[in-house]
Amino acid sequence: MNAGTPRGTSGPLRIVRLANFVAPASGGLRTALRELGAGYRAAGHDPVLIVPGERASDRDTEQGRVITLPGPLLPGTGGYRVLTDKRRVAALLEELAPDRLEVSDRTTLRWTGRWARRARVPAVMVSHETADGVLRTWGLPENLSRRAADALNVRTAHTYARVVCTTEFAEREFVRIGARNVVRAPLGVDLVRRHPSLRDPAVRAAHARGDELLLVMCSRLSVEKRPGTALDALEALLRRGQRARLVVAGDGPLRARLEQRARERGLPVTFLGHVTDRVLLGGLQASADVCLAPGPAETFGLAALEAMACGTPVVVSASSALPEVIGSAGAVAADDGEAFADAVRLLLARPERERREKARARAECFGWSTAVEAFLAAHDAMVPSVGDAPVRPVVPEGVG
């Protein structure tokens, strides 16, 4: 067996996880790190998370030990920091002596895969976005973005023992280059904290009148998320005579530009910024009529799945992995406002009870216990009963 290849174990493991591009206002990645860490710990393992921050800290949390190392702000990202001191990170890894390494960044932290090979520590890289998808959202032509992505992914696949992809959509770019060390492990949703019972008429009334459609978008306001599509969709609906309002929960480098655009065009948009209160956010998602997820490079889409767990259907980008995740419980649209408006009207044509029950039923296919077991299997780690909200033993369409 080659050095760095995961080997089965029946005992607890120290699983050291590293992630860059994590900020206080991070959404999906921060949620995934927290839930997976908590699941690893509940399963009897010793998870340790290393992330960048403003200052150094070392805390014991529900997701295990969380070590923050000082990292500089990345300009133009709205608060993202990165781990740039390789010597300090390497020294910390030596000190921690991990049994497994899990890296949530294929670019700036790829060197840790080489460290793991030298240390004979099995390492996996978790693909949280498609490289070519992100490059396209930054304006690179499709042929160039694909070539650049393929070159990056070849190096990534060679560096790590395994590459974990959360959907078949995310796996495709590695299949394209012939990578044979790719495994599938879906993410999940908290089916207790995200529930239709969070729906609150008072929350809805605070944002929209009774005769108005309430749209909600929970997203980081950055280029690759294409948040402007939600404003385009609202504008298209208003032109068609649909009374509607949009609430945006999230922050990022595009916020000021989006707010200015909403003011100039007289669009009824409320920008809440990053919502730290998970109960408040769940109430907003549950009280919406439709949620919008316009990001074309999403490889899973936790915010969309959370909305569905709250019983709210979602319109998603046809260019992303989300059609695979939502199945027939939502609607799929091309990446423009008119198409998103069409999809919203399509959802509204369904009886309300039917569309809300269907959204919740689909979300119930994605409990965190299933995700934790799949990630531990990728590490060849012990997988006892983790304990989660009861979920139906259904393999999600396109994910199994």
C-alpha cells in the first residue's frame, strides 16, 4: 500500500482539518465544518480544526478543538483571511501528529497534501466548489477556465490520497481528468433547527404585505455567487405586475453596489447583512414564499437545502449542482433574471401546501448523520451510530 493511502481502523482518530477563506460572515463552509466536526466528535474521534483569523486562539468547542492562527485579509473578498505562514502551520501539524488530514482548500493549502505524504498521514481534499465554475464567474472564457481547472485538478488529485466531492456535479471535473481517487460524500442539513414550524406570520409581515410575494436570498454577496440575478428576477416580476419584495441575508464585497442599484431602480429590497442568529435566519427562510439560489458554481448549496428543510421551495441555477440536490421539489432556471422570474411563477402555480411539503420531504433525504458517516468512510475511520434527527433511509436522486 502506498504511503498516504487511507487504511481502515477500528479505533478513534485524530482528524486535523484545515480551511482557508473562512470569515465571521461565512455561510456554507463554516456550517459544514461545524457540523462535520461535531459529528466526528460524537462518533468518538478527535477533530481539530485550523483556520485563519485576526488573532491566535485555541478553544474547545462542540465541533472539537478549534485553533485560529493569525492570517492576513485577502483584499476584495469582504473579510476572508488565509493561512500564509507555512512554517507555523507545518510546525503545528507536526505537534498535533494527526492520524488523518482533511483540507478544505485546493489552492493555497495544497502544500499540506505534500506534507501529509512525507509524514505518511492519509489526507483528503474536500471540493467545495468547481474550479472551472469559479473561474467562469470571474470572467475567464470557458475554454481557458476548463484548461486552467484541469491543470489545477490534476495537481490536486495527485497530491491527496482522496478527493471528496459532495455531488456528482462536483465530481465531473475530476472524472474529466481521469482521477481515480474521488469519493462521494453529500453534505447535510439540521432537520431540527430548520423546520416548517419556524414559519412566523409576524416575520413575514415585517418584510412584506399580505398581497406581496416574499422572496429571500441567503448568500454571500460576491462575484461567484451572482447575487445580482436575484435583483434581476425581482425587477422582472415587478414588470409583469407581480407585487413582490426581496430580503437579502448575507454580506460581501458586492453589497454596496447592489444596494446602490436597488436604490437607483426603486426596487423593494431589504439588505440584512450577515445574520448570526440561526433561529432568526430559520424564521426568515420558513416565512418566505420562495427562496432564490442564483450561484452558478455551487457544488451543493447548504442555504438552499436549509430553506427547503423549512418548507420553502427554492429556485436554483441550472449551471450549478443544485438541480441534483433539490430534485423535483424546487425549480431550475438559466442564469438570468427573466428565467428566474419564470421559475418563481412556476412554483407559485403549485398549491402552497403541496410545494411546501415537497420541499421539506426532499430536505429530509439529507440528514447530517448520513453526511458524517460518508466523510468518515472517506477517511476509512470508525463509523458508529452518530445520532441525528430521524431521516428517511432514502438515497437522494443523483447523489447515491
